[in-house]
Amino acid sequence: MVDATPDILSAAEEKERQKRLKYYSASQWTLIWWRFRRHKAAIVAGVFLALMAVLGLFAEFVAPYGQTTRDTSYIDGAPQMPMFCDRNGCSFQPFIHGVSTKRDPITLRAISVPDPDKRVYVRFFAKGEATDLLGFIPIDRHLFGLDDEKAKLHLWGTDDLGRDVFSRTMYATRTSLSIGVLGVLISFVLALLIGGIAGYAGGMTDNVIQRVTEVVRVVPIIPLYMGLAAAMPKEWSTTQVYFAMTLILGLFGWPTLARRIRSQLLSIRNEDFVVAARLAGARPGRIIGQHMLPSFTSFIIVDLVISFPYMILSETALSFVGLGLRPPTVSWGVLLQQAQSVRVIEQTPWLFIPAIFVVGAVLAFTVIGDGLRDAADPYSEAS
């Protein structure tokens, strides 16, 4: 009988050798991706953010109604959840009950109540309001709708004006996430320029830039935003207010990242590869961009990801207190501004649904930041 153990062991050793060879010959970004894939929570958070981004990007298609469309027959209406069975039997197609209006015997206020004897079936890719997808693609089909054009489906209920909470939340998701992305990009470019110059030049240039950075950091944010909000002309369109808000968040969000870039550059500016590039006649911009920044790019990306929650929370908080975006523009902060009364907590708690998106986005960015930090660290256990 032939002993196959040596062959099995040699095959296993060869497989391990090939695996190690592939690992050590991979690029830095490939290694980071391999480590990041092991962080299951970060992968789940990334999928969640990707889904949220898709919902916001294609809000005109996902949302059955416009962000200002009103349903006067269903004001402060409760969420309507599609069902398959009721007291009249079951159906293979989801449906909701029709709505009838009755008068409250005590307050004499007109209230909407479901009619269990009337079924309205839900259809996917249903024809509805005509709108422009992404602002320039005309469409009249939506992800879901009702087969009765006179009836309306409100998955997450309506507000005090009869506007659909689900549709407004989809539009708000795009606004809040885009402000976070654009604000971080603006602050990143400023931090890269200012921190790069300070870290590479050093000396008097570094001292001057650091004093300016300290001045920007100690500016009280709330009074500053109050003054800027008051200075915004009332005749400005929602688009102008949106870009102004994004620019303000970006202009005052760069000091922390700039200091981190500056400290990293100061620590490596006298390394051999930097000195060699300088002696070879390379210009400062090329030395910083081609040699110094790539040596800690992974850490910059981690800082950028962690900066997103702060941008989103800043916009949400400012819009919540009335210093940010203004209606009819919708964002998470604008939607939550309507849910700050005791009456809402008692009678219309579904208006707090946008808060779930805020918490989910912030937690997802934080988890992804932790995953990238572990993946970018060559001494972590994930490596």
C-alpha cells in the first residue's frame, strides 16, 4: 500500500506557499481590501450605505409621490402597510384598505379611517405622477403604486399637510447624503492643500498656517451659522441655499484633517526617498503628491470616512433648529424639525422615521471607519 501522506502534505504546503506569495506580491490597496473583507460588520454597513445611496439617487422612481404632493383626504394619516389577508379572505397580490372620512364626535374634526370592505391592490412599476429622474429624465412610472389612480398609498403615513412621509424621506436622503459628500470633498481639498504646504515647508510658513488653523477652529459654530443664516437673502432659491450650506460646511470642516496631514508630512519629509526626490530636482508639488501622500493615503481615507458622520450631523442639527436648509427643500433635519412637539410624539410618532435614517447612516459610517482603520493598519490582527 502506497503512503499518500507526503504527497498530501506537499500539496498543502505548496498551496500555503502560493497563498503567501500572492499575499506578499499584492499591492497596498489589494491588501487593504483583503483585510477589510474580513470585517463583516463593515461589509454590512457598506451594503446598507450603498442601498441608502441608491434610494436617494433614484428618489423620483422609488418615491410614489413628489416631495410637496398633498393628500388632503389623509392628513396626519397613519402608515398603510400592504397585506395579503383580511376578514374577507386572502389574495396573492398585496393590497391596502380604502380610506373613508368620518367626523370625530368630540372634536368635530374630519378623520380618515380604513374601510375594511374596500380593497385597493398594490402594483409594482405602476404609473403615477410625471417627474424627471435625476432632474432630466422624464418618467411617469414608479417602483410601486395602486391600481386605482384616485387612491394613494402612504407606507409611512402623512404629516399635518397630507404629504407622504416615505416620499419625503427618500428625497431627504439624497439631500443629506449629498451635502455630506460635497462638504467632505471641499474640506478634503482644503485640508490637502493647507496641510500639505504646512507639513512640507515647515518653519515660518508652518507657524503662520497653524495660527490661521487655530483661529478657524475656535470660531463658535452656532453663532457663526446663525449670522450666516440671517445673511442669506430670502429671495434665494432652494438650490442656492443648498450650495451655500454645502460650501459653509466644507469651509469650516478642514482644520482637523489638515493638522493630521501636516503631522504626517512633518514626520516623513526628511526620509531618504523624499530627500532623493528633492535632489533629483522634483518640484514640491510632485514630491508631495507622488511620494509623500501615497505613503499614508490609507489613513487619509479612514479620516475622510469618519468625517462623513460629522458633516451629516451638522447639517441635520442646523436644519433642525432652523439655521440650515429651508422648506420646500427636504433633508433629514428639515423633516425632524416638524417632529419636535409633544403632539407629534403622542399622535403622529411616524414623523420620527427620518431619525432612524440619521442614526443608521452615522453608525454605518462609523463602522466602516473602524473597518478601514483595522485594514489599513499593517500591525493589526486582521493582517
